[in-house]
Amino acid sequence: MRTFKARPAAELSLFRRLALATWDDPRDPSIRGTLELDATAALAHLEALHARTGQRATLTHLVGRALAVALAERPELHVLVRRGRLYPRDDVDIFFQVALTEAHAPPGGCDLTGLVIRGADRKSLADIAREFGERVAEVRRGCDPQLGPTRRRLAALSPALLRPLQAALDILQYRLGLRVPGFPQAPFGSAAVTNLGMFGVRWAYAPLFPPAHWPILLLVGAVKPRPWIVEDDGDARVEVRPVLPLHATLDHRALDGVQAARLSARIEELLLHPELLELPA
């Protein structure tokens, strides 16, 4: 007995036949979405913070802090997918992507690395900016205590050995939860923020890096002045405002569309009212 009614398509274009011969069934669980918001309050908050503390925090730090707070409030979304089950993480550790300068990149072009701000939900924006600056300086001096030794070990391997070693580390560290001597524990944190806006890019989506096991990655786009509808006491008018685009890539195994929408709404609220991100006095 047939389980469904269907019949083979009669004629297919060459491209369609090539496509069917090239790709398998989709298995990538990633979902993507974009949030645009008025960055006026966020930028003013950063300027006020600099005047008050001397710390030059950026939108990247602010977005990382907002993501950390939102995930701490929703621990059911702040999870590790492991052996077909979801494991809520205890600590909200945000991974920030860092581009090495040409002086510190390998021959042939730019290289990427990153740093983790541990317990970002419990740290002030000024503390995150201070720690970020100190860690970036260490990374670019080549003396990063977290990822530096690991990068040097992996860089010395041939391409033929890199893939099986990465697979073995993933099994030992994430699937079995074992500590591997010589390699840092949870080196990629529990969620990630990367910034292409510093290069003038407004729209882009970043892939989830499988060895990191993030449920969410936020990409910060370039802030540009754009027409924006401003509502005030029931009246709507159009003004030119600095608009911040945020582009999310999420693991559909960890959260669905409804959960993603609620998380997006909370992050938007925190960035529109950044005083909510201040730690209690």
C-alpha cells in the first residue's frame, strides 16, 4: 500500500537534474532572522558610560551584554545539544569574534580568533568593555592565555590530521564531557556575537560553528542613518535615525520560532532601553 500519492516529474531542466545529483536532503538545523532597531538610545548610553567611567564600550559589547541577560532569563534556551538531548548551561559565557590585524595574521591574509567573556550576565557593561580591551590586546600580542596555545598546536598540524583531531576533541569535550589536557574547557563560550558593521557591512548572516555548539549567534551590522517612524503620544512622524541591524543564526533543535520571537523582543527591549542592562547598585 502506498503511503502517499505522487508520480515522477516528466521533464526536468539540466540545472534541476544537476541539483538533484549534487545535494542530499537538507540536514542543517539553522534558522535565521533579522531585527532592525533605532540605536539612538543605545549610542547615547555608550557616550554617557564613557563620560562617567572612561570606558569606551561599543555596540558589540552592548549587544553581547543584552544577549547574556536575555539568555540568563530564559535558561531553557541557553542549552547545549548533546547526544540528542538539551542540557541547560550554568554560566552565560559570550564568545566575541576578533579579527587579527595584518601584523598578527598569517601570510596570505586576515585571520580570525575570539575571546570569551565568562559570566557576561553578571558583569557590567563597563566591566565587559574593560575585559574585552585587555583580552584583545593579549590576543594581538600573541599571548592569549585561553586560545593562544590551542591555536599554535592546531596550526602545526597538517590538514589531513586537523579534521580527525577536531572530531575527537568534539566527542571528548562536548559529547562525553571530559577534560582534555592541553586544551581549554568550553573555549567557545555558550553563545556568540560577531561584528561586520565595523567593515561597513549592514546585512549578512554568520554560520553556526559546529565545534562551538552555540544555540545562537548574533551578527552586528553597520549603523546607518535611515528614515524611521517615531511614535510619540500616539502621533507618528518620520525622522532620520541611526538604525542598527542585528542578524541572528539559531539552532532549531534548541529553540523554535515562538521562542526566537520572544527572545528577539526581549533583546530589542534591552537595547531600546539600555539602562535596563545596568547592574543593581
